[in-house]
Amino acid sequence: MRFALSLLALLFGWTALAHDTTNCAYPSSNCSVGNLSLMPNGFISIPNSGTSKQICFDPPVCGNNLMWNSSTSRLMSSANMELQGTVSINGNINLNSSGVLVQQINGLPLTIKGSQADGATSVNIIQDGSNTYATAGAKLVSWRNNTVENASLTFDGYLASITPHRLGSFYINAALAAGATVYGAYILPARAFTAQAVTFRVSTASGGGAGTSVFRVSDGTNNCDFAVNCTATNTGNQNVRQATTAGVCTFAANASLTFSSNASTCTTTQPTILGTAHVEGKWQ
């Protein structure tokens, strides 16, 4: 018993020998060493005097300590804290620092699991913020690979990533016309979009030469062109993907778009497109 009390006194930077513990009847009654009390229920009590109570780990300097601040109801540590085993928390965790980082440091994945039973209203994990985002460019989530963003979720629920999204498809299933021909249309939702590529399958080869087959996405003012060299379509039964080659390719939210073959100037014959052509890009 004396050893235990002396150890507690040392933890608090106090000298146990300065206090008489001869008649200490713990655990039947409290045992006090200075301002520290060892309670029969196993608790350690520090009287509620002042705002700060400290447990000192390197007396007498006390450079590292665990402190309870009554005025803010906050437990603070002057050094890093390591918790081993299962930690049960009945309440909220409030992190009060800039650039809060929760990370797994032992080389294993960081796993977050919910435990709600299956049901029509069940939610496994809720990720929320304390502020309402409504400004263009704001993101609910940013997924990154070693600081480099690969995907994000915009404030209004659009998934933006480096993987192209298919904006729309337009049915051709014929040889491209030498002049401009509109094959389809699309109206954007309330979100801007950048066209990046057109993909299609050539069923009957075109003639060669130095000409091009130009696909176009347009909102009536801005034209985004995809010029496919005739040498890329002079072999039948092949897939072709062509990135943008000219024009303005970012279209505003709610824009009304048309998809067309603007011109095809291959030698002697124009390529025959099998079925549909597809426009790819990303949401802004």
C-alpha cells in the first residue's frame, strides 16, 4: 500500500514521505496524499480547486503532463498520446487543431466500419460537414493518391475524376457525309462539362489521303472539334478514339449541345461508322 501511494505521489511530483499514510485504511476508506485521494471505488480524485489539474510524468520539470482544464472541460496532453487496445468512446470526438490528420502509421489500411443492422433506412457510414456548401468549386470529398487528387465529389453531388465520363451517344450507322450533318443533341444538367474525346467503330474503311473526318460538339457559339485523320479510318472493323483537336470544349451548365460530323474529306470514300459514336469528358 505504501508503495502504491508513493508511486502516485511521484507521478504528481509530490514527495510521499511528507504525508503520514500509517493509518490509511484503503480500500475501506479514502487514502489521501496531499491533494490526491485514492477512493474506495478505485478512482483517483484531484479536488476541484482552480481550473487545471496535472499529472506530471517527469518531475520536477513536468515537461510532459496530462492536464484537465475545468473551464473548457478539456483533457489535454503536452506530448503525444498512444492508446493501445480497444478504445470505447461514448460521445463525440472534437478535434481542435488546423490540418487535422487521422492516419494509420503501422503500414496497414485504415478501416472505418458501421454496425447498423440492415433495413430500409439503414446507413453504414455518414460523412458530413458543419457548414453548408453552395459555391461552385466546393467539394464534399477529395480522394487523393499521395496528395494528388484523382477524384472528387462536388458540393451538389457530381463525381469528378480523371476517368472520362460518357456524356452522350449519337447514332450514325452510315458513311459520314462530306458536309455537316447533325446526328444528335443533349442538354447539360446544372453542371458544366468538358468534352475530351470521341470514340466510334469503323465498319467500312475510308479512302486514305491527307484529309480528315471532323466530329463536332457545339452549343451554337462554342465549337469543340475532333479531327480524325483518314489514315486512322482506312482499315475496316476497328475502334477509334480521337481526343479534341481544336475549339472551345468546356460548355456551361444547362447548355444545349448538338453532335455532328462537320466534314469528311477522305480520298474517294468516307468511313462508315457502325452504330453509335460516343462523346467522353469530365464534369466541372
